[in-house]
Amino acid sequence: MHYGIVTYGSRGDVQPYIALSIGLIAKGHEVTLFANENFAGFVEAYRIHFYPLPGNIEAMVHSPEVLRLLQSGNILAFFRELQKMSRIIQPQVNKVMLLGCAKPDVLVASPLSLIWIYSIAEKLNKKWAIVQLSLPTVPTREFPFAGFAFYNGPWYNLFTHRLIRYIYWRLNKKDINEHRITLELPRLNRSIMKNITDQKILNLYAFSSALIPRPSDWPDYVGITGFLTIPADHRRLIRMEEMPAGLDAWLKEGEPPIYIGFGSIPIPDVKLLSGIIGELIAGTGYRFIFCQGWSELPALPRHEQLFVVKEVNHEWLFPQCKAAIIHGGIGTVAATLKAKIPAIIVSIFADQPLWGKLIDKRKLGVHLPFKRLTTRKLLDAIEKTEDDKMKKNARHTGEMVNAEDGLQAAINALENYFAG
């Protein structure tokens, strides 16, 4: 069977679907992975057929206007600017997506591509499924949506999930129906989420049940698989991220370091973070490894306690660290849990604060919003991660996460669904 997997966004929105593609190909399936054009080299290095979609997310988030808004702390304006830039190219993206989706037998949508694949699958009369990395919004009586966890009661919990779905529909209704007009499909007057439920579209959440157990009142076409991780043999074979020169020797020279990295999210205030890292180095005996990702901190001090890399394999590095300071994207959250070390989530926007609060609640780390970041608060968070109970909890949860085979669970669910 030929799978068309469609994602859009940053590296964290692409890497799990590379893992899924590898797993499906190993089972004898053909896979085409759709993603932003700037990920061509990343995807093709894993010998996966890549279908480029217009738009370079890295260039977009580093445009002067977007960076200015992010640094101002006005997250709402930041999102509006990104949305405005995306809407300029969205008609072109949709045309390219429609053309590419004609060839695969079935389609798999990520959260950000869902609103487009819903109508494209209808137009092309193809079966499709959803594999998402975000927090669940499928209604349940067992817990509220993460952003409304002020109370826990059956009817309140149902209400919070339904409210989020209603807001999602109101925010996307206009774009969805404009897209449907171009496809010569009838307008929708009810939420696509209600339609997806009625049509019993397979909906898989690719995170660990050690974080969020599957509710007993979910329908059988909604599941939690575990994290989608690139198999170790492929990481060694491809070596997309060569070990930075001198890193292995530096790691062996002293105590395990604390990792700091924000992945493909631009750091809102590079001067602030540079200053905090400098103060921590000057005032403590901790060692740090800073991963630049899509950001650069030009004012970072040169010091034997600090090692700076452009990118690094988290699965290899994190087990050699004592804690990880991350932005809270689900990919780095997964890598931290699998490494059995505490996380300090310095959240910036989107679902990061929600994952941060969940990690904090589960006593797996500390949540600290970037807008409240100071040297003292970060040092306090680091000291909390040294608590024996937190370290023991991180080890125990990591063992549970590592016992799961999210990739195989997702493949089994997809094969059974599309074979039916």
C-alpha cells in the first residue's frame, strides 16, 4: 500500500513522521512524506520519498517582523503575523498538496495539515487517518482539556474538550470553506471534528500513556500509541547529526552537564538567555551544553563549563546529561523522558505551556514560562531537579516509556484500519 503522510511546520512536526515512514517502509509499504521544502535533505537522507510543499518555516520565523513580535512578548501578534504569512502561500500549498495526494492509496494527516487533508481526501475519495502529536481534545469524562485543568468533574471535563473543538472550528471555518470552494465541494456548516467523529476516522495520539493514560470512554478508533522514535539502526546508519568535534572528550572531562536547547523555536530574548547562562557559569559549578538549533546567542561566554553545538542527536546525548532545559515541544519532551532525566520546560507559546504544566504535575520536572525567566528562577528549577524523588520518578517513568513500542503500535493500527 502507498501511504501519503502529510505534515507541515518545524522539525518537531517532521521527525516523528520520518520514524513512521521508516516503520511502514520496513513492512513493505511505499511512503511519500509531504513536508515544507526546507526539509528535503533531512527526509531524503533517510531514503524516504519526499514531496516538497511550498514554504520555508525556518525563514518565516526568522523574518525581521516575526522576530520583533516574538521578542516583544506579544505572542498573539506573533501568531497573527505567522498566520498572515502562511495565508499568502496557502493557496499554492493546497494546489501542490492536492496534486501530490492523488498518487498514494491512503493519506495520513498531522495536526497542522488536518484541515486541508479532510477536504482533499473527500475530493479524491481516499481513506485517511490522523496521527497527531498534540494534547488530546477527544471528549472524555475522565480529565479536562489540559488548558482548563482548574477542576475535574465528568460534565466539566466533557465541556472543556467540546469547547476547544468549537473554538478550533470557529478559527478555521472560513479557511476550510474557502479551500472547499476551490475543490468544488459543498460548504460545511458543522464542525469538521463532528464529521470526523461521525465518520469514525482513525485518530492516533503519538505520545506515551505514561503521561496521559487512554480514557476508558474513548471510542475504539481513537488511540494512544506511544512516541514515534526513529529506530536506532537508522540513526546510526544515516548520522544526520555528526558528533560535534570535541564533544565526546568534553563530556568525559567532568560531571554530566545540563542541556539547554529550544530546537526550531527562536529564542525570544537572546541577550537575556545569554546573560543567564553566563551568570550560572560564573556562580555555580554546573556544566552546560547549549544547542543553538534555529537560534544563535552571539553573547555567550567562552568557558570550559560550556560547550556549544549547532545540533545534536538528543537520543545519544540526553542519557549523558543530568537534566534538560527545553522549550516543551513534544519531540524533546519525549527524548528527555526516554533518557530518564528531569526536564525544565521553559515554555514560549502554543502547546508548550500545557506540556510544561503536565510535566510539573507529574513531578517529572519543572515548568517555567520564558516570560518569567530569571537567573534565580532557573537556578531554583535546576536545584529542584536534583531532588531524589524527582530523579527516581524520571527514571521510573522513563522505563515505562521505553517499554512502549509506539512505532509498531501506530503501524498496527494503520494497517488494520486501512485493510478494513
